[in-house]
Amino acid sequence: MNKHFIKGLLLAVLVAAVPAVSLGGIVITVATPVLPVYTLPVCPTPGFIWTPGYWAYDDPAVGYYWVPGAWVAPPQPGLLWTPPYWGFEGGIYVFHPGYWGPHVGFYGGINYGFGYYGTGFVGGEWAGGVFRYNTAVFVGIHGPGFTVFANPAVVVHSDVHVAFNGPGGVVRGPTAAERIAEHDRHVEHTDAQMAHMHAARDDRANRYAENHGRPGPAGRPGPAGRPSRPAGHPEEHAGPAAHRAEHPGPGAGHPGEHAAPHAAPAAHGAPGHAAESHAPARQPAGHAAPAHSNAHPAAHPAGEKEKK
């Protein structure tokens, strides 16, 4: 038998059997759990930017674990966060790490909520070196030092919680703007973000094997750091301190027959708050020929509200 064929076959078996680190991140055959519903914590400091929670993966002994969302100080003024995402590509799940940059890039079309509705970020913007918060997204932003505005037209509501891009999940590629953002200068995770991720990994309560897709109150007060804004910036104050959690998933393709079926969303709490999910996802299993989704999510640019 051709020795090159044998080597290729062995390599394929190894990739299918264990996770591996690639330039894009982790490569595994275990289906990604659905996104849980959680409540947004109070922003602790002006200039911090919300980074949504996501499922990460370690070795098989740990498996999937939930990295709670966190308010984070960006590395420097003017940078925005592109969340990480999982892509189902050629029979394997590939983890694409998040990064900081002047524009928000492609994050798989995943709707993480709180301004990350599948494309771009509408929870705020930089202006003159100061980060301005959109109180239509972050309802409870208020207090000394916060600069705010309101644009309710960009808020999107949806009950789809799919957490990966590809057949059986969100089926769409990058927009033209997202492709341009791929060529921006990118900055990796801050030290505070890395510490936050490591702490999440070490907390057994965040592991899917322990919580079955229902981690504890996610979005606990996140990593702190020096806010990236100049002193003496204009101050405005937001209204009431209620926090609004937009539910993940607009524009996502409805999953087909998948190794880790995506549970229907739980009943939601009172308006203006997210409720913890009461419908846990099933234990992820090895993926086997997922059904292809016919949904092709459309991008939701700023100023456009998803129509139901």
C-alpha cells in the first residue's frame, strides 16, 4: 500500500480522535453546546467594553467549559472586540480565537446578544478617544464618567441559541466589511482576559460535563484593567439601572439532525432581563454527518432592526 496514503490515513485518524492546536485554534470532532441565557452584570468602569461569554475546549478530561462574559478594558482607545467562534468545517469543529482591532471582524454570524447580533457591534462606539455606550442595548449604563447615546433601531431579539458556524448551525460567510476587517492590525487577548479564561477553565462548575449546558450566573464581574480613555472626557448619565440581555441567535440557521441538538430556549424572565436557561443542552457527542441547514442569515447593519 502506498506509504503516503497510509500516513494520510493515520493523520486523519489522529485529528478525529483528539483535539489539536492549529493556527486557527482548537480542532475537535465534538459538537459545540448551545449558548446559555444569562444576565448582564453592571459595567464597573467607564471605558470598559463588554466581551460575550463563549464555550471553550481543553483536553478531553476537561472538555467544553463556559468562559463567562466580562467587561474588559481594551488594550488601547479605538479598539473593538471581535468575539471568538466555532466553525464546522469538513467534518471537524475549528475554534477561531477572538481579537481586538479598529473594526469588528467576522465571528461566524453567531448572535451572542448584548450588541453582538451576528455581525458588527452596536452596543457602543468610539468618539474622540472616548467610548460611548448605546443605552438601547446596555439599559443600565449610568453614573459619573459614562458617555451614552441611544439607538434602539439596532436592537435585535431572537430565541435561537446556536453556537457555531457551518452546516447545522449559522450558515453564512463574512460580509465585505468583515473581510476588510480581517486585514486590520489585530491585538491578541489582554493579560486580564487570559487570566479570566484560565480561571474559567479551572472552575469545574463551568465545565459542560458538570453543568450540562447550564453554567451558574455567567457574566460575573470580569477582568479589570486600566480603562482606555483620556481623563476629563464629557460626562453623561444613562437612565434606570435595569440591564437588558438580548437573546442570542438572530439570523441563525435552525440546526438539523446534529450530534448535540440545540435545546429550545427556556421561558424568559421579565422584560429587560435575561433569565437563566432551564432547558439544558444534551451532552455533546462526536459529530456524524449533520443535516445541512438551508437558512442563510442576513447581516443586520447598524440602524436596521430584524423583522419578525
